[in-house]
Amino acid sequence: DAKTTQPNSMESNEEEPVHLPCNHSTISGTDYIHWYRQLPSQGPEYVIHGLTSNVNNRMASLAIAEDRKSSTLILHRATLRDAAVYYCILSPLNNAGNMLTFGGGTRLMVKP
Amino acid sequence: DGGITQSPKYLFRKEGQNVTLSCEQNLNHDAMYWYRQDPGQGLRLIYYSQIVNDFQKGDIAEGYSVSREKKESFPLTVTSAQKNPTAFYLCASTVQGTGGQPQHFGDGTRLSIL
């Protein structure tokens, strides 16, 4: 299975943009890139996913490199509520069981 | 509101006791999952079910059992054979399909040993 690599932690100031990187150099052509986040003592929350093109939704933007070997989750204006662990996960198109493999993620700290 | 409900929020187990964690969803999702999370770690898959009356083992199924008698419900039993059950347990569901489908998670059950 293709693996992802993320920094253990990052810091951001409130109301500034945050760019969370993810490397997935062994990604296959049919792997979706998913992002979830987990607030303390809660279950993970779906943030965004994409295949080849950049994606935007109300929560965040996903920028995918042209060679698809890396991606970046962009939070446009960080708030204190965005402090969480962010997971970047690859999920194959033919993943009939739709199983997700979670790594350690990036712990985002937001300073007021 | 549609969602996943896990209960109880906190659970304590005595030595040699089986305990059952509840997971109910009203999202009309076909597939359901159980994950275990240890402190500071990512989630690990215990069991999953893609359809009623069928389920498959995940990466760490030993010491656990599940059933899927109804589409909405996927209870997890932590048996006495699970020697280190203290963890945060998360249930998830998704529509059946390909890898592009996001999973929806409950708020978890925290299990501790007395």
C-alpha cells in the first residue's frame, strides 16, 4: 500500500493561512488523496479529498502537485478551532472495502 | 440530523469480563468500521462490514468480535482474550463504493480497565 509522510507538528498564528504538507511519492495513478482531522477526544472528521485536480470546499483547499507525489491542505484563515491532528490518507479507486489506513498525522497548534 | 452514535462514552472493564460497545448510524450507509486508537497514535482497523450479516477482520481483530444483524447497527465486543483493551474506540460508516467515498465517524468510546 502507498504510504504518506507528514511532519509531526506545525504551528500557526490565528487568522493566518496554514499549509499542511503531505508526501506520497509511491502514489499510484488511481489513489485518491483524503484529508481528515481529529479534534481532541473526538472522532476524525472528513475534510476534503481529490484525485488529480485541486479541490476547494467550505473547510479547506487541497492542492495536488502535478506529479501527484505530494499534496498540501490549505486552511485559509486558521482559527483556534482548527487546532487538531490532520491525517493525509491514500485510498485506491478499487478499494471496494473503502478501508482507510491512518498514520500519525500532523498536530496543528494555533496561537492566538 | 443524520450521524453515527456511539455509546457509552466511557466504559470500564473488569478482568475476565466481556464488554460490548454500541454503534448506530442513520445515514443509510452500507459499510461500517471499527477502529482502535492508542494515545498519540493513528487509528487501526479492527473489523469492517460491507453488508448485513457479513464482516471481515482488519489488522488487529484478535480479542474482538462483531455482528451485523441490521444495516444501522454494528456492535463491537471486547472479549477477555484482549489483554490490553484500554484505548479509544471509533466507529465509522460510508456508502458502499470505491476509494473516493469519505467515512463518517462517531465520537468514540473510551475503554479502561478497572
